[in-house]
Amino acid sequence: MQYLQAKKGRVEIIPMIDIMLFLLIFFIMVTIHMIPDKGLPANMPGSSTAQTLPKPKVVLNLYADGHVEMENHPLSLTELEAYLRAHDPEQTQVTIAADKTADIQALVKVMDACRSAGVSAIGLAAKNTQ
């Protein structure tokens, strides 16, 4: 009477490992895209015509008191110009994230330093107000 014998159940572990690996990869990829780009939150001005641009290579933060930071490192205008000259200025894209209370003259000085280094692709960051 073999048909009355109860068979023990087996837990297949290989498919479970595959599913756990896919979940791990999925969460890693989602987390990578959730990490913000370089730059700090700033009180940026708003614009109704703001556009999303490709990821810039250099993000500069210009604060209300006029100091400039790049990747959490304060820079003078001469240091900024020297950095940009050393890093292929023709191909470098610079985005300036200026505080909305920052002085226009400070913004123009930063743009002048970028242009004198040879950078021609300069953008300004703004929030979309629509």
C-alpha cells in the first residue's frame, strides 16, 4: 500500500534566493536614484519658464552673503577659475544655484570667473513655479 504513504514537503530554496537577489538589486537601484545630486538645498528664485536640464558636471552654490561653494567646499573666485581651467573648460557645464537674496553683482562675478576660465555652458538653477 504505497499510495497511502505521506510524502514530506520540500522547501525549494533556490527560487527564494533568486527572488531575494532581484529584490536586493531593485532596492539598490531605487536608492541610487533617490540620492540627490551634488549641491545643497538653497532658497532659489522661481521661474515660470524653468526647464529641466541634463545633469551638470559642476554645481556651484552662491549664498546670500556672496560666498561660493562647490561640493561643500568654499572657494574664492580665483580658486574657482583655476579649478575650471584645469578640468577641460570647453566640455564643462556649470550650473549656478544662487540664493534668491544673493546680490546680482556676486552672481555676475561668478559668471565672469567661469567665462574667463573658458567655460561657455553656464546655467542658472531655478524652481518651477507652475
